[in-house]
Amino acid sequence: MELIDEVYDGPAFRDVLARAETPLTLVRCDLRGSDLRDAALTEVTFTDCVLDEVRLDGASLGGATFTGCRLMGAALPHTRGLGFSLHRSNLFAANLTAAVLSHTDLTGCRFTEAVLRGADLRSSVFDGCELIHADLAGAKLDGADLRGAALGPCDVDRLRALKGAIITGRQAEDIITELAGVTIVQ
């Protein structure tokens, strides 16, 4: 079922979910501020939707897709279900504590000031992403491809958080220059 240009609060959208017989596709819908904690959003597709301040704590997101969405300040901690994806979405100041996003193409997402503490980001691709001031403490970044990401300022704690990630020589040079105040000559 495809829903276009609709506006929902939490209870109204939960009602739509309960009545749906096939996976939902939402296009340009507005769910800002909706409380969808522990909701079953498996295989729901969100395209160009506004989900600012939405509460998705503990939601089942297996197979859910967010493309071109605005999730500023959204809460997605401890979401359940593998295989949800985020593409070209704005997650400024979103809370993704302990979210499972391993092996995910996160191309074009903005994670500026997002909380990714303890998130599983192993082998994910961050091409064209912004991670400026994102909290990566305890995140699992083994094999995460950050070569196309804007990493922003880096202190020693942030450098430790990047353990296992793949970065470019230029990114490494920028980090060393910032941390040590040295000039690197090639």
C-alpha cells in the first residue's frame, strides 16, 4: 500500500500499520514527533518523509528503508531487526545508540552530532556522509569504509573510536596534523 503526502501522529500511524495487509510505502509523509516505540515497521519504505523527533526506540525495523528522509533528533536506540537501511537521509542529532547497521550502505547520510555510541557499523559504507561531531564512543567500526566521509575534528578519544575503520591517507594526515600540530611533507 502506498501512502503519499499524508500526515500522521503516532496513534494514527499505528492504526494504519495494524490495517495494512501488504508492506507500506510512504512518500513525502510527515510523522514528525510520532511515538512509534516498539512498533513493527518491518519492510516499511519511507521516501522523502519528515520524521524529526520520531521515537523508534526498540522498534522492529528489519528490511525497513529510509531514503531521502529527515530524521533530525530522531530516537532509534536499540532498534531491532537486521537489514534496515538509510540512504541520503539527514540524521542530525539523532540517537542511534546500539543500533545495528552492519554491512549497510549509508551513502549520503548526515550524522552530524548524532549519537552512535555502541552502534554496530562493521563493514558499512559511509560514502558522502558527514560524521562531524558524531559520538562514536564504543561503536564497532571494523571494516567500516569512511574514505568518502567528512570526519570533522578529531581528538585522541575520537581517534580511538575509529579503530578498525578504513580511511584515506589524506584523512590520516589531517588527523595527525590536528592532533600533533605537525607539518607533514611528502
